Amino acid sequence: MGPSVTWLRVLRLSVGVWAAMAATQRAAGQVVQVPLEPACAASVETGVIVRGPWGSGPGQFGKVDEASRPGPMDFAVTDKGLYVLDPVNTRVQLFGWDGGFKQAIPIGTKTADFLAVDERGQVVVLDAFVQRDLRIFSPAGELVAQKRLPGSIGLPSTVLTEDGRIYIEERHNLVYEVSVTGDRSGAPAQVVGSLAGRPRPGRHAAVHVTKEGTHAVVIRTARDAAAAQPVTLQFPRPISAVVGVEFDENGRIYVAATSPRDPGRDAWKADVLLTVLGPDGLLVGALCLPDAYITDHYRKLGVSRTGDIIQMQTTADGVRFVRWTLPAPAEGGKSR
């Protein structure tokens, strides 16, 4: 993360939140009780990294006021900066960590859905439902490959890159590795393998995350997700959906889920509940983020290699990307 982030306000969670964390064990795996209400009641340190109005100029973001409300659909957090998929303006924009506009990459489609950036800086754009193709751009913005989606992949839910490989997740379940050779023929990409969940940095086992029942999210980490001993996140509030699974270079797992604030009265008002687990499956912390959007999108938050948490928010005035900091737990605050 760059050193010149401008902080708007600094408020910190009380260390008592972390003292409240606890986990119990059962034969089927570990159960983690997530202490949401203390996290949601406390204020969290925040800072706006990138802010831009609606429009079509550099540093602005496209929006169409129609039933589907398209706007920025996806973004990628990298060492170089923040890449934002801006399909209404047929481009990907790159912003530095100082918030400044750096580059626009024309992508040639207004219906792109998903974005990933690999370790070499290549930009991968997936038009999952209309064009049904993958487009790969060099760091300079040159189109270097374009392939149709294999017919065996029906409903993609994201595109991922890891260790020089490209993956397409289908229906938030199986993840397919695809081979995209360096040509623009438009021939189908080849499926060369599959994973039971999302790939992680460092060649760790894949992670598979599912919502189970009304108050639980189950995380399985194994080559065979069905055979893994699960970690169950148990929430005191109902969970609507899992909306994000991210990783950092230290092996932490970040799971985001939405939850209505008051299911009996204002079900449309929701929070994004972020739970962070260490590589040992122990609870590191939890955050409660506002579900603040006026446009449709596929990604609510991203995580950098070093663990910086970035959330996209869309308002009547434009788009902003907010950094959230997970406070260090107090002594004894980690679950056991």
C-alpha cells in the first residue's frame, strides 16, 4: 500500500470487541461465534483512497439509470494500484495509491462483468453473459488474447488469477482453470483442470465457502472440499448471501456476507459482515461495513497482498473506494 493515503477520520474499535471473540470445537470441525453486534456498534478507522464523479472523462465512472443500474462492476487491488472495471465507458481504469488517475485501457465491450489482474500486470476481462468471452490485455493496454468461454462453463461467478494461471468460477462452486493462448482468434478457451474452491497464494489448498441455513457460513480448505474438516462461522443475525472470499499473502481468509439490519422491518437495509480467519482457522477479527450502493456490481470489497481491505461504494454523487483497517486484537482476543 502506498504511503500517501489521506485519512478522513480516525475512530477505533474498543479492544473489548476482540476480548469477546470465542470459538468452540465439535467433531465435524471448528465453530466460530462471530461477535457482530460489538463490531457493528463501534466505529472503524476509514479513509477514502479513490473518489470520482459520474461521467466519461479520466477518473470518472459510467452509470446508466435504468432497471439494471449498471455502473462499475468489478475492481482489482494490486501493488501498482487499483484497477476498476468501467464497462459503461468500455474501459478499465487504473488509479495509484495516491488516488490519482494513471491509465485507461479500452476493452471494446459495454457488457463486461468481471476483472482480474495477474502478477505480471496483465488485465483479464470476462464478459460472462453477453459476449461470453475472455480478453487479456498487456500492462500497456494492448489486447494480446481473446477467447470464447468453453460451452461447459454455464454461469460464471468471477474470474481469478493465481501463479500465472487463469480460473473461472461457476455458480460460486467449482473453479475451472482455462488455457488462453496468446492469440485473438476468438476460438474457445480450453479447460485444463478444476479446483474444489478458489485458489490461494502460495499453492495452498483451495477454499470453498458456502452459506448453510440462516445463520451460518461454512469454510472448507482441502484439495477435496467435501472431505475437509470445516470451519463454521456462526452469526447472531440472519445471513442473506456470501458476497466475497479473499486472501492475503499471510494465509488469512476474508469472508464477506450480507445481513439485513432488521429483517422484520427494513430488510432492504443491510450490512456487509467481514470475518477474517488466520491460516490456522482461528478468528482474527470482524468488521461491519455499510452496504452502500446505488448501482449493480459484482464485487463489494477486495484485499491487497498485505491485508488492506478496500470497499467500493456508489452514491448519487459518484464512486469512492474506502480503506478499512482491521485493528489488532487485544491479548487473549483470538479464538481458541
